[in-house]
Amino acid sequence: MLRSILSRSALARTTALAAACAGLIGVAGCGDGSAQEPTLPSLLLTSDQLPPDFTAVPMMVNDLIVSNRSTLEQSKTVAFTPPECAPTADAEFNPQLTEDNSALLVARSDTGVFSELLSSVRRDIDVDRRATTGPCAVVTAVPSKGTLAGAHIVTTTVELPALRDSAVEQSFLVRSDSVTTLPGGAVRARAGLMGNILVRRPSGETVTLQLGLSTDERAVSEQERAAVVPGSALVAAPVTDDEFVRLVRDAVTRAAR
């Protein structure tokens, strides 16, 4: 799931839960009811744990793989400032994802998208942190090709408090605001929340849990821009920081079963 470059799906970003459990979201397991090691799809959030007004939509892991491959290719034509803040964790992580080692849940509302990815592939969270904090807390991306060629995309990222839990090996939670100024002067904005967590399971396995929650990109008027207090966002995130942290905790609890 790439950070905001050409779109914030990246956040962006579904699951093989349909194939694993006859299309049911977050079921406890499949088969004859005998004790079994939980499958990755069964460790995803259940439908009643989704953010308010979000409804699950069918998507397969392979859809994510194809989408991320395309976004990674497009990112090669993007100039980042500072240059050391180009996203690299995705380039290492995404090519390793398969239908067998990952499960994905995607949900939509009228104004945004939610995604949860669980994978046995270990993500380099330290790289995520380096690419979005410190000198990389504000990054400008300028695509040279495609429909956004010449646009200036400024993404501001704020790190949220790390999650502390006996099942959490490492966590990195952020809120980001992305403002795109098109060559003609029009402005679009979106806001998002992202969490990357390494979760220890009772079996001794460590899985990567990735949660993303973002608004759809929308046009911003001159009046809206003029009314924004310095330091605040043009668009509000779908939920508060605290609500997002609670959602992540729920996801960790399920992933750690």
C-alpha cells in the first residue's frame, strides 16, 4: 500500500476471504468444526467491527497485487522532495504477496475506503518510519507522466503514539494529509490514517497487519482554503485518531488469536 503519490489507495488497497470461507467476512473458521489453526481470512475484522457507515466490498488479494504493481511502476516517474523520502518499503513488500500468504478486507462508505491486509510476509516498518517522519514528514511528489503529470502533491504525515501490547512486536501509526495542486491551479485534498503492525501469534508466527482508512479525494474551493487555520488539514479524516487506534487494537486482538 503506497503512500499518496498518484492516489491514496496505495492506502493504500482485496481479500481471499471469499474463496476461503464462502464469501463470509471474518468467520471463525471453515470446515467441520474441529479444532484447526485459524486461517488468515478468519483473523480479519468482522463486519460489525468496521468503521461506521463502511460496508465490505468483494476484492481478491490478486487485485491488490496487480494494483500495487501498477502504482510501483508509476512511482518510478515521480520526483520526490526530499529525494530520500521516496517510498521503498512497498517495493520490497508488495512483490512477495500472494493469495496463499495474505488475506485482505476492503470496505467503502459514500466518502472513503477502508482496507485491512494480513500477511505472513514481514514488512520493514523501520523503512516506513524513515520515509514519513523527520525530514520526510512533509514530502512533495511531482509526477512526470500520466493524468497527473506536472501536478504537485504535498503529503504531510504525523506519527501517532505506537501501540503497546504483548502481541505487538512493532507498530507504526500515522495520520496523513495530501493536497494536490493541478497544473491548471485546481486543488484536491484527501486525509488518511495508516497502521503497520507486526503481530505475534500464539503459534510463534509473526504476521504483518496493515490498516488503511482514507477519504476520497475531493475538490477544495478557494473559500475553504482561505478558511483553513495554519497547521490544520483541508479535509478531516474519516475517524478521529483515538477511534482509529481503537480499530487497530481490535484488529490486533483478532490477528493474535
